[in-house]
Amino acid sequence: MRIKELYVEGFGGLGPLSLSFAPGLNLILGPNEAGKTCLMEFIRAALFGLVKRDGAYQRYLPLDGRPYGGRVVVEEDGG
């Protein structure tokens, strides 16, 4: 499985944000506080859910008041 693209409507300081990923290795680079960890947590939450009891739900509330939202498009192995 590989991530082809993602769209973040609201998650922490991210959104709206749209990214497409090429086959192979993709690097996310940026200075401190640019949102790299938030992006990683968004992908994790989109794929596996967001647990309210561990504090992540509150930690990643969208900063501008918009609702949580977004999607991750994946491709299964073999197309």
C-alpha cells in the first residue's frame, strides 16, 4: 500500500492542504513548527483513527475553529 495523495481540511495548524506523492521515497522537509509532525499525525489518524482519551483529539483540534476533516488516498500493492 502506498499513499498517493492527501487533503487536509482541518487538523491542528494544517488546512486547507493538498499533497500528491510520487511513487518511491517522498521527503517532507521544513523548519521547526512548520507542521511536519502534525502532517504525520494526520496520516496516522486518517488511517487508524484518533483516540480521544490520550489527549491527541484535543491536541490536534483545528486552530482556526474549522471542523476536523480530510482524506488520504491510498493505492493497494499491484495497482
